[in-house]
Amino acid sequence: MDKKLLDIICCPVTKLPLELLATAQLDTLNTAIRTGEIKNQTGRLLTEELSAALVTRDGQHVYPVRDGIPILLEEECIDWSDQY
């Protein structure tokens, strides 16, 4: 993900800066998706693994990145604090 883009985008809910989710955390998230444990803010169960994700700097909210595009919609947010 482009560093310049990461410098200007923020979480639409908390307004905190975003950074790429670390590989180990992404692996953990994808494992939980495979086992049917992850829901987004609307309560929809996620079924597709993520190739990348952004996380707020406080580690509480995760947003998927699909085809290189950050999906910064509140309803797509994963509340990471509830999950792990």
C-alpha cells in the first residue's frame, strides 16, 4: 500500500490513523475467517480471506483491503478488540 495514502487516510469511526495489519495478525484474522469466527459491524459473517487489511493505530478497528483498495466503510469494519 502506498505510504502517501496511509499518511492521509484515517478510520472513519475514530479518526485515528491507519496502518497495514502485520502479517502475523493478518494470518490470525484469516484463520478466524476460515473457521467462521469473524463478523463485520453489520453482523455479517466474513467468508473470504483478506490479502491485506488496515488497522487503527490503537489496534481496535480493522478494515479490509480488496484489490488494493481500502474499504473504509463503517459497516465493513471488524472490531478487533471484540475478536482478539
